[in-house]
Amino acid sequence: MVKSKTIVVSGLKDMDAGFSDGFDFTIMDLDEGITTKTYLNPVDRGNLNYELTSNFYNTSENLYFSSVYYDPEEFKITITNLNANYVEGTFSGKMKNLENQEIIDITDGRFFAPTRF
């Protein structure tokens, strides 16, 4: 198993468009390092040793959503596989746009990305 204290996953709708619709998340685990498990935002109050942030960008409507500002609803990321070649998992939850207070519900999100150390 690969151990890292921080993981960042980012995806864009159109890699050739420059700034494009996209989704990203960052997990910093200050204790055991990133591993295969579920990370919650807001952080599971029994484990204050990690931080999770996630963001969604809708460039066509110039909107930015974040899971950080929507409390107490959950946003969760589950890492199902992490090795020297890739990270894989799922994500779901609510995100909020601070400018217009719009809330979106993300369901059935999946990610698969190569790892770089």
C-alpha cells in the first residue's frame, strides 16, 4: 500500500479548452496518511486529523461550488483503491455556491486517476 499525507485529484470537462468545467478534491491526512477509507466533510468529529475540500466549476455559467461551506450536510469521498499506479473511488454529497446560495447535490460520482509521487 502506498502512503501519502496529501492527495489531490482534479478533472476537467475539456482539457484543450484552457479553463473548463471541472471538479477537484484534496484530502490531507495528518495522522495515518491517505488510505482506502471514507473521508467526510464536515470531518468526522471523532477524527480531526484530516481535512477534505472539494470544488466544482461551471464555466459556462461562471459558477463555483464548494463542499467546505455547506454544513452540516455531508460530502464524502471514498477511496477504494490506492497504489503506485492509480487512485480510484467514489464521491457524493452537497455543495454550495456562496455567491447565490445555490445548493447542488452530487450523486454517483466516480474517479480514477494516475498517481504521481
